[in-house]
Amino acid sequence: MFSLPFPDGVAEAADTFPQMVPEKLVCCLWFDQRWRPPLLRTLDGRTLTVHFPGRWNRQAGPDFQQAVIELGDGIRCRGDVEIHRFASGWTAHRHHLDARYNQVVLHVFLWNDRTATDVNRADGQTVPQVALEAWLTRPLAAYHADISLEDYPQQHAPRVGRCYTTLQSLERQKAQQFLEQAGDTRLLQHMWRWASRAAEVDVSQVMYEAVLRALGSAGYRQHFQELARLLFWSDMQRSLRRFTVSTRRVAAEALLLGLTGLLPQAIRHATTMDVETLRYLEELQGYWTKFPVRVQQRAWHHMTWRQPHVRPANTPERRLAGMAQVLTRYHNTDLLHAAVALCRTFAEQTEVVAARSLCQALASLLVAPETSYWQRRTHFGGRPGKPQRLIGTQRALTVVIDAVLPVLLLSAQRSGDAWLRDTVLVCYRAAPRLPDNTLLRDMARCLLGNDAALLALVTGARQQQGMLQVFYDFCSNNEGDCQGCDFPLLA
């Protein structure tokens, strides 16, 4: 027989209640105007007006993005909002050391268990704070009873935007052309983003950085790019040449996991892990100690990798193990030259067939199907699960669109190679649809109104990229509820 959680009465319930309140409830109190207190003040006494609570972030990083708030001194701020149950969560979760939180403009929590009126970001900027419980108009238990957590954020997704009405009024061909032009703009923006880096290093290194960044799941992309800059592709390959072909994959895993600090962190907790993990750790440590001291000294020792909202298959350990397989596959060349050579092999085929086949072939450069400890694990010592590829075909296709094609286009532009430029553009325009993500689903509702006729226009990755471009050009800059959005004027 199950006992009641508080058999000794209300006093014990009151003491235990803070431990029962999930952080998601605090997110709901902030996000939904029905629950958010009408009057709010920061800990330093300034009134707070919420123009837009932000877009609910269902991936790693701050809980809400692109929020718009106004403080009592007239300062209007646009940025991210981080939510905790207790004020101490900011430092307990090491956000003060994490650059991903450098866009946070407000820290919101229920209970204040610190004395400071603000907290600091990794860039040194201070962040104002709000303790919600002091401003709630009802007992917290009443909110807990009324708010259905499973309704958030799915049933509170962005509403149909003004952009939908504008797009619906266009002829279908023009609407599709609009999405395609927006998709082409996104491709060019990706290219020019990497062009500045190509002024500092050669394009083959740029390709490596772009691919590694794209392999990082949301919240880890900047870390992965920094890893590529920490040890260049050429240095990586030079370090791996000391190992035989049969041992190079595990050596590459040891190199990447050692540099990121994940290997030493796991070793510190090895006593709690299973036999298979202990053997794997011992093998990795053996390879790690064989790398030059100058390489070992570059390792990160204070990086925080554990983040919420990351799918088990997308953990940094698995993605790094997949990149290790890529590293060992191209030890006599690099990703840029391998991709260009692949493009040349499709020169004699018909345009449509070549474009579709080339897109799949470029993805095959990055697929990581080989057997590894990580095929059935999400982190060191985690419970083994169903085997999964470290980098599957769909993820590889996404990296092709986000990284490989933009850098190939950059290479063609810098070398004046018109044939390569045209091949990249044809490949991009024929690329198949990529897996939906949260943002694409939100834009399908906001921009396309979940209208079957408009949804049918999204036939490939090019149109999907166009939807994302509209979001970053317009939705990420509005004041909430489409206030101040210039999309109707543009379209």
C-alpha cells in the first residue's frame, strides 16, 4: 500500500514543497501571461515590463531566447532569459563560466537563496534578477494545481503570424520563389560567414571547422568550433600518424575526448562505472599518454558539457567519436579536397541525377557507421541501449547543407572555379528535405499557417533553409505577436 507523501501534516508538506516544484513550472509562470504576475521588480528595485517573454528553447542553452523586456529606468533589452528554482542555480550550473549564456538579460527564479542582487555572465556583464514568488498573486500550490505542464510548450507554440497572410495572398509559384530566394540568401550568408575565417587560414581548415561546428548539437556548436581551432586538421593528422591504421580510430577518440576534458572527467569517476567502460577508459588513457606533451597541455579542464534538452543520441561524446571516425578515414587528404574530388566524379552525369546523387555522396563522407563503444552508449558508464550510428545519413545531410556546400561555394569563389560554383548550386537546389526540428515546426505554423497548399511548396532543403532565413531576419527581431515586423512590407 502506498503512503501519503506527507503523513505528518501540513508543516512537513511546506518544508518539502520546494523540492517538489519542477523547474518547468517556473518556466510556465514566466512564459504564459495568464500566470505571470502583473507587477514585477528586480532584486535591485527596478520595475520590469515584459514585452515578449522569449521563444521557449527546447534545446541546450538559455531557457528562453529573443525575449524583450524593459526595466524601470527606461532601458529596453532584447536577449535570453534563464530560469531556475533557486537563485543559486546560476552558479551551481556554471552559467557564469559558459559563453552560451552571454546573451542572457534576465535571471528569473522562484526563491532567492543568495544575497547578491545580480549575477555575472562569462563576459563579465551583470544580469538583473527577479524572484517570482514575492510577486505571485496566489499561493504557489494553486498555480501548481492549475498549470498542466504537459501542455507546454507544445500547445503554446507560436501563433500564425502576419507573414502567413502575406504569403498566402501570393500566387503559389511566387510564394515558392520567395522561399527559394530566402534559402539562397541563407546559403550565401553561411558562405560569407566563413569567408572572414578564410582570410586567416586556408580553406581546408575552414571546412574542418565548419563541419565540426555543424556536428555539434545545439548548445555545443561553439565548443566544437573552438576545438577545431585548438588543434588544426593538419596537427590532428600529424598526431595520428604515429598509430597503425587498425588503432587509429580509438587513438582519434582518445585525442578528441582528451582535448575536450571529457576523458579526464570520466577517469575521475571511474570507480562507479561498469567493466566495459573501465576497459575502454584504460584503452583511451593508454593512447592519450602517447600524444606529445604540447598536445596534452592544450586540453580543457573546466568545461561544462552536461546540459539539459540534448537528445541521448546527440551527446558531445557520441558526436566526437563520430568525428574521430571521419579523421581516420581521410588521413592522406582533407575534407575539402575529398569533397571537391567527389564533385568531379559526377561531371559526366545528367544535371538532376548528378545533383541528387552528389548530395548523398557528400553525406557519405561524414557517415560514421563503424563499431564503437559509443554506438550503444550516450555517456561514459551510461546504460547500454539500442545500437545507433554515431553520425547517421540524415545528420550527415544536414552538415552538408549547413557546412560542406557553403565552404565549397567559398572555395569556388576564391579560386574562380565557375564549374564548381554551378555544381554546388545545383546540388543545393536539388537537396532533399532534412529532418524537421523545433524551429522548422514553429515556422511551419507561423509563416505557412500549417496550410497544406503552402506546406506542399517545401519540397527540399532549399525551401527549409528559406523558412529559417525568414525567422532570423524577422521573427528573431520582433517584439512578440509580430509587433514591428516588416515582413508584409517586404513581401
